[in-house]
Amino acid sequence: MQELIEQVQQLIDEIEGIIDDPERDRYGFNLSIRMLLPLIVRSLVQIRECLQQRPLNAKHCRQNARGLGRLSLEYVDFNESDLGKRVGQFHDELVQTLEPLLNEQS
């Protein structure tokens, strides 16, 4: 879990850096993706908070992961970017990690 928490924090920091960068146009994201980034950060923060809870509520974390998946899948341009691919990879790793925990908790 600690590794996932570190990964999600890195993504949060990176995306917040893009949002706060006065020269954010250099990243090549169009306006709709730039508007999407704060929503992705919010979703990642929810996931981080869920992963830090003890005991871990895998069902709640999975719901947050689904929200992140829906957000990022709606924007093909974002998914094809390097950042979008890393967010997608994190999402996939999170879901794979949660599946066995969901089976234990059900």
C-alpha cells in the first residue's frame, strides 16, 4: 500500500505543478484537459486518503478508482499523453491491488 500512496502523491504533485505553472501551455494540453486536471487531482487525493485509512476499506477505494477511471477515459487526448498513460497505469495497478482485498472483505 505504501508504494501506491507514494505513486499517487507523485502524480498529485506533478499535476498540481502543471496547474500552477504560468507557462502551462508548453505541456500541450488543450483547455478541456487543463480544466480536467483539477478534477483528476481531487480524485487522486480521495484515493490517497482512502489508501491511508486503517482498516483499509477496499470497496471505498475501488469506488474512487472507478471515478478516476471515468474521468481520464472521457478525454482521449489526455489518455494519449505521457501523463495520461501514467495515471492510467496507476489506476490499473490500484485496481489489481484492491481485487484480492475486496474478495477478503466480502
